[in-house]
Amino acid sequence: MAGTVNKVILIGHLGDEVKMHYFEGGNSIGRFPIATNESYTNKQTGEKVTTTEWHNIVVRNKLAEICEKYLTKGDKVYCEGRIKTRQWQGEDGSKRYTTEIHVVDMTFLTTKKELNTSSQTPPQPNTSASAGTQEPQVNQTQNDDDDLPF
């Protein structure tokens, strides 16, 4: 392979609300954490162990505005992007680093609004997607299965 690849795919739950920052000229940036979990069984004790990894997500412009409008803490999302590390100087003069996922493609898998609505009212037959009550998809493909083929 001649080139290099920097691609990240995450499926996780928002750990906080989307924090927005707007710039002159109409650009914007949104930041929020996503939690991913890994579960395994400890062979020595037989106990199920779950570990959580936190990821700093960065979205820009239109995608950031869509995330701010529709996502809340606890929502499950699919994110694709690239990993970036930033460096700055802290107040004490030491070098500080952070690693972020700069997302370019996202699909909303479940939202708290969707879960609350479905648990309170039974599903309505013949509902149309054009009624404007469903959250938009940010990309054209959506996989509703939680089971991944790998």
C-alpha cells in the first residue's frame, strides 16, 4: 500500500451535551464525549468485567449544528472520522496534550427522545417518514442491528 490511513469508527453513547462554539464568518465547532464499552469474563473468577473508554469528539459547521439540535446525553451514535492530537502550553508552563476524534460522518442510532416516545405510546401503523417527526440521518446508510459481523 502506497499511502497511509487515519480512520476511526466508533459506536457509543454520548456522555454529555454537545458544547458549541461559534466563530466569525458563520463557522462553528461542537465537542462532546462518547463512551464505548468492552465486556469480558475474568477466567479466574468467572466474573463479568466491563471497561469504559472515553473519546473526545469534534464536529464542525453543519454537522455540529445538527448534533446540537438532536443529540442529548445518553444517545447512541455511529461516528466516522480521523484521530488528531493537539498540544498546548498549560498555565504552569508544561506541555499538555489531548487526543480527539474529528468526525466527518455520523448516524444517530437511538435517541432518548425516540426511546421515551416508543415506551409511552404504541407504534402507529402507516406512519410516514415525511411527517417530520423522525430525527434526520446524517449519512445515507444506517445499520439498526447492534450485532456487528466481526
